[in-house]
Amino acid sequence: MKISNSRTLKNEENNLLNFNFLKNEKIDHREYQINIAKKCFGNNSLVVIPTGLGKTIISIIIAAHTLENSPPHSKVVILAPTRPLINQHHENFLKFMNIPSEKFSILTGQIEPHKRTHEFMNNQVLFYTPQTLRNDILNNRYSLMNVCLVIFDEAHRAQGDYAYCQIADEYIEHNNDGIILGLTASPGSNREKISVLCKNLHIPDSNIFLRTRDDKDVKDYIKPMKIWKVGVDMTDLMRLVHSALKKMIQERLNYLNSLGFIDSNKEQLESIYRKDLIKLNRDLLEIINGDGNKTGAYKALSINAQMLRLFHMLSLVESQGLDSLLSYLKSMKNQSSQKNASKALIILANDYEINKIFNELQQYNELDELILIHPKFNICKEIILKELKANPNARILVFSKLRDSVANISSKLKKNSLIKPKRFVGQATKSTNDKGLSQKKQIEILNKFKNGEYNVLVSTNVAEEGLDITECDLVIFYDVVASEIRFIQRKGRTARIREGKVIILYCRGTSDEIYLRISLNRLKRMYESLNNTKKIPEINKQKNKIKRIKKSQNENLDNYLSPIVILSKIIPLFFGIRQFYSESGIKFQVSSNDYHIQIQNQIGIHIFEPRDLIQQDANNQFKNFIEKFKKSFKIIIIIAQFLDFTEIFKNEKKYIKRKLLKISQKYEIQIIPIDNKDELFLLLRGFFKKRIKK
């Protein structure tokens, strides 16, 4: 990630970042990065800013601050969905953090589990793919007890059963003082989705920090992005095929209606989409696998399978072209002749109307293959040629959602000598004619794209996120996606360090145009939701309630000279004491004190492991500690914590508590045993009710 074109901050702002763990002189700070980072200090937060505006730098600043205020040897974990993106984060953290390089480690599924355990135990800054960390935690290879910060890049993925959700739950359960930072350019289209994302990552809705390209403090750092929407019309031949396919779909819908599996309302029949058929498929399978009446279910399942293929054909005509449809029909006919072919596939491959379409398309293709090409392709080619003629060094990225179309577009673009295109897809191999690209091969292609060996990448959604793609001068949406997240990711590939252009191609009067309208509306709603987070449903009402109660208790602090509590960095994270004070609205500072908690330099509190306390008393270490402790504070409190205590022998806890009572009498001090965190927090609240005379 290249950081450039940044304003010099004021001296006081630089001083705010004078952390031991940060190579402050190497970072070209941006004012909005500092402002966002400061708001995230000590809090679970979600940062939402456009791609290319330096989310990584914000996360590095927060990591440095968190380490500065955490126990020694605390760890930071950085999560990202792909290995190339993990490598990119590793490079930036290594560059800007003042930590020895041998304390950094990249941990992916390619590394054996026992080696990952060793790396985790011995290193401080750890970079993971999410599935790897989730597997290690669930298999109890290690815990996140000493991790002070987990960074979730591309945080919008924290949905459903994605690994981010389980990692966040495990982290919060075992580490109450641990901080979570989510980074994304696109959290979701509405308040409900944003609320779910925040809930999954345990982030309060009040801790969402947003910047857009239009914000005043961002404008100085961005380059102009021009967006054009270019509509084309279907050819006469496309309309004929489109009409024939719709008729076939309608016939099957009517049949399902007669069987009673869909609503009989005609308007509903005309507005059924592919997602409705997918849902119907699940419902039919439940009927077939259940114990109830199965009449007509098998036939309906076969009809529904045919319709799913017909819907796909319709989409090919609308967004990809008749040449793509012809390729699909050839493949379908080949599959239907195989032994494992489904009944639905065989019926459709032998359908009279399908064969009529197939034969006509073949004849046109033999006459002139250009007749079958979608009008979007010619527009796309003209735009690319115009860009390359104006700027021979331009880099252009063309997105298409289907791998077959990627290969088709790429092969056709090769016919022009100015255009040097390259197919760019994911790792999975679909067939002998559609082989996937390993991440090593992907990186090789991206390097050649950067160096100019290729000037056009034709890609599926694999290039939308998670890869370090060089700055693109032009991004073309060959087809439209309804997802606002993918829309943002696509256009975020340009206008980072120089002016960029985005061109969205769509076919009028088709699903292409509908998806464009949906994605733009969702994008608008997303920013409206983020700008008005007060309307987002409360994620944790109980926590908010506690916060209000504790704030009222904080008024008792008027008895003190100031409300500041000083916490020692050596307090273990899993107690959640930092989080307790933060949620209580009580000001606190973190220092390198030998004593865990001090209040107004009058109350001193220290927490011991029970066995350690007894052992120190036997060696006179505890005596020296108490003598020094008494000189520093008017009131001293020793807490013996049994939170994670496991007895070695029967009734060991009772035995230790009796020993602790004798030790308290011996030194004339108060030793308070606690068995859970609620007791600890109740105790800490109680100290604020005491009046301490000067």
C-alpha cells in the first residue's frame, strides 16, 4: 500500500503518535487517519472508508497504541480473507511498526498445526487467514488470552457462519480487555445488515467511524473518479431468443401453479426471480425427504430444475450475449449424454424449442460469429482502445461475473494488437477448458500487469478484494451486480493515486438494468444508515443500560481531586478491568506502575494468583512488596483471584483461603478472595463510594 500526497500534521498531532511501537517518522500521516484512530483507542470499533484511503495505516496506529497500553508481550492478530492480502498487511506492519522482524509471523493453512502453535507462542504480530485461526482455536491449540487487539480486514464478511464470527465470539469470551477493530469499505446496504455485522464483531453501534470521498478532510487526498453508465439495446435476434426463453419459463411456471406449488396470481408469476426458484427447490426437497404427502413433488422438482437452467440462459442473453448462450447449450447437450445426467437436463436438452434456438444460433455463428456478440462487447472494446490511444501506459480492469464470459471477452480482445488482455479467475478448476489460477500464478499475472506485459485484466469477482492490484486508470463493469459491497469493491480499484474512470455497461430493459438500480439504491441507503447510526437498533441493550447506571455512580468521584484511575500495564487482559472502567465512563490512564490499580494515589489495589501469593509469603517476597505498598497508599487492597482456579487436590481452595486469612492477619492487611468477574467489578465499584479524607 503506497502512502502519498499527505499533509504534514501539526507538532502536537505528531506527539500523539509518539509510541514506542510505531516508526512515526516513516509514516506520512493524514489528518483524518489520526482523528479516526484516536476515536478507536481502547474501544471495539468499525472503520468504514473508501478503498485506497489508508485503512492499514489507521490499524497500525491503533495497534501501536494498544500495545503501548497492554501488558508486556501482548500480541496483535491481523485477519484477512486471502494470502496475498495477508502478505500485503505483513509488509506494511513490518515497515511501520517498531518491533523486530523476527516477532512477525504469517500463519496460514499451508503451515503445519504444531508449527503454527510454536509461532503463535513465540511471536507478537500475527497474520492469519480466518479459517486457520478458527481451526486452531476450536482445536484448543492455544487461546487468545494474551492478544490485546484483533483486526478484521474486509469486516463485511462477518456474516453467517464465516470464520470471523466464531473468532470474535471466542476472543471476547476469553479476553474481556481485548480490542476488536473492523475495517471495510462496504459494511452493508441497510441498518439491519450493519447492525448484524456490528453484533457479530461485538462492536457498539456508536463506534462506527465513517469517511466518504466527499468529506472535507478526505478530499485533499483523493483523486477524481468519473462514473458513466452506458446502456445498450438488445439486437433483434437477441429479442427473439429472449422472448422464446421467457415463453418456456412461463409454461413451466403455469405447470407448477397447476400442481399447487406456487401462487396462482398472474402478476406474481411474471415477477418470479431465480432466488424464488432456489427457495422452491429447498422446499420441495424438504417435502420429498419428509413423511408427509409427496404427490407431485418429484415432478415439480424436475420442472424447477429446468427453470433454473432457463433462467440462466435468459441471463446469458441479457448480460453476456448469444455466443455465450451457444457455448452453454453445447455444454448442456454434452452433459445430457453422460450416464449421470439428471432427468431434468435430458428433457431440456431434447426440448424442441431449445433445439430450435441451438440450431439457429449455430447457423448464424457459421455465417458470421459477430452476429452473436452482445452489443456491450463492441462498446467495451471501443472504450478500451480509446483509453489506450490516449494513454499507452494505461491499466484497465474489466469485470464479468461468469468465468466463461471472462475467457470469451479476453479471447476476442486479443484480436486487436493494441490490447494485451489476460484472463484472471479464481483457484478452482471447473473443467479441462476452464482451469483455475493458483495464488502463485495470480501474483505472477498481477506483476506482469503492473509491468505492462498485460494492459487489460479481464476478471471475475476474484479481483474485487483481497489482492494487491496496481492502480487502474479505468474499470469497466461488463455486467452489473446487485450487491452494493461488490459495487464498492469494483470501483475501488481506481482513483487511488491518480484520476480514475468507471464505466458501467448494462442492457436496457433487462435484469442488467434492474441490478444497476438495486445496487445504486443500496449504496445510497448504506451511507444514509452509516450517517445516522442512532437509528440502528441497539446491539446490546443490557450493556448500554449498565453504562448509564455506572455513569450515575461516577458522580461520587466528586469526593476526589480528579476522577482519574491509573491502571498498570501488567494487569492481565482477561480480567476485563480496562473494559469495565471504559464502560463505566470513568476516566483512567495506563502506566508502567508496579501496582495494578491506584485511585487518586490513596487507594492501591493489586491482584494475585492465590498460589503465587502463598509462595511469595514463604520466600519473604510478599513481605517486601507489602512494606513498599503501604508507603505508597493510605488504603491497600490485595485481591486473590480464583477465576480460573482448578484444584490439584480435594478442598485445595478451602485450604488456600484459610492460608490467605492467616497471611492477612500476619501483615494486618485486607486480602479479598474473588471467584468471578462480577465480584471483582462489584468490588471496584464499591471503592468509589468511599470518602477519603485528605
